[in-house]
Amino acid sequence: MQLIDGKSLSKKVQDFVKSEVEVLKTEQGMVPGLAVVIVGDDPASHAYVSMKEKACKNVGFYSIAHKMPDTITQDEIIAIITMMNNNPHIHGILVQLPLPSHIDTNKILEVIDPKKDVDGFHAYNVGRMVSNLESFVACTPLGVMKMFEEYNIELEGKDVVVVGASNIVGKPMASLLLNKNATVTITHIYTKDLKQHTLNADIVIVGVGVPSLIKEDMVKEGAIVIDIGINRLDDGRLVGDVDFEKVSSKCSYITPVPGGVGPMTIAMLLQNTLISAQAFAQEKAELNEAD
Ligand code: NAD
């Protein structure tokens, strides 16, 4: 069994981003900028935003967090996003989810300029991703794809089961795998017999939010298991959706929690923001040439 080390791969990506930021600064006088919009006082969401701000600082980005009370109206959030869409120092905008129930999340995500949609949640980017066209891709599934690439894990023709079908994890994950010619099955809470699917899979990818959902008798010998889940147990421990102790001995590769997919998500956010800043710099250079 080989552990897929998300922590060190994340560091490698962040070091690369940092060096590219230096190039952008020197050659174009530009600093990539990320704006985060967070509504309410959910401690987990605030912890994620703090981690993102810290990561931005480490690679030399400019970052700004708009922290709003959950009494804010939808129109006020839209006004802030519109301001960030028009701010030339901002190249990436992300809205920390979940939003309070009085806010229409889809409406908010649709307001983000698709060129600054570094979370890849805008329908424009989702549509392009499904069509296998260049686009911003949701950071968590993109991080998993980066792991497959780094560990030379071939996807073509493989039977892959994705457990969990949310818009931000399972669905984009399945599309990316399909784009690589894997045979993909998507399962979810209404799937009749989960084990029947996972047991036949070469690769099982789970992002659900249920500790130990994937047990030893649900995966075949030599399977590759990717655990996206993040769950805080009552005793304070952080675990994924896989019974790691028992499942890992059957796997050829497995991701740990913590230290697996989680750090990759942040690395991909930084990478997407860098790509956005580079595209804006290129656009500016072309405009200057045309003048
Ligand atoms: P979600 O609640 O939006 O979706 C959960 C999905 O799991 C749904 O499709 C649901 O049908 C399915 N599901 C729930 N219970 C199930 C069961 N018993 N059997 C099969 N399917 C079941 O959640 P989400 O936002 O997609 O997040 C899922 C998990 O991934 C959470 O633990 C979250 O913390 C984690 N997550 C991790 C990262 C990361 O960076 N590692 C990023 C995003 C989310």
C-alpha cells in the first residue's frame, strides 16, 4: 500500500505558484489578488477562510476577506461581488459556502465574473468543464486529478465509483474522470446497494461526510481509494469517510485524512488564481501592443 501524500504535493504546487508570482511581479508589475466573501459566523467556514488567507500570504498574493453578518441581504452580497468583478487588483473571487438559507446560492455564484471564478462553480465554467473545454475547475476534484497525475495513476478504461454527487465535489469529479476516458459510476444517498458498486471498482472516490462509510468489505484487493470527506469526531479527531485502519491494508494507493485531499484543495485554489492573474496580464499586454 502506498500513501498518496497530499501535504507534500500541495507544498510542491505552492512553491511553483510562489515562483510564478515573482515572475509576474518582475515582468508585469502585477500581484495576483483573491477576494473571499464569507457570510455568517460558522466556525468551520471561518477556519477555512483563515487557511486560505494564510496560503495567499505565503505565496505572495494580495487577498481580501469580506466578512458579512448573516443579516445581510442578497442584493448587498451581489453589490460586493460586482465591486470585486470591476476591481483590477482582484483576479479571483470565491464565496465561502454554505450561505444562509435566505440567500439563493446559485444566483450569487452566477454573479461572479466567469474569468474570476477560481472556484469553478459558475455554470459557464461547469458547462465548459463537462464539454472538456478549458475552464476553471472546482478545486477539490481538480486536486484529486493532480494526485492521479503525480502518482502516474492511469484512468483510461478504469472502473471508477464516485460516492457523493454534490455540485462542488461528486459531479465535477465524475466529469473530469469521464474526460479521461474512465468508466464512471456516480452513487449517492439514494443508491440502493452502495457496496455492490464499490466492490467492483478499480478506484473508489468518496466525498460524503459520513465517518467510516467505506468499510473493508466494500473495496476489492488492490483498489485505489481517495477520501475527500472531512469529519470532526466528538473526541476532536479529524477523519475522512473511509475506515482507514482496515481499508488501507487492501489498497494499492490511499489518501489519508488529514494530509490527503484537503491540502490539495487550497493548492488548486492558488493555482487557479495564478492562472487567472496570468490571463489578465496577457490580456493587458495585448491591449498595450494594439495601442
Ligand atoms: P453535500 O452534503 O453537499 O453532499 C453529500 C453527498 O453525499 C450527496 O450527494 C449525498 O447524496 C451523498 N451521501 C450522503 N450520505 C450518503 C450515504 N450514506 N451513502 C452514499 N452517499 C451519501 O457535501 P459536500 O459539500 O459534497 O461535502 C462532502 C464531504 O466532503 C464533506 O465531508 C466535506 O467536509 C468534504 N469536503 C472536503 C473538501 C476537501 O478539501 N477535502 C472539500 C469539500 C468538501
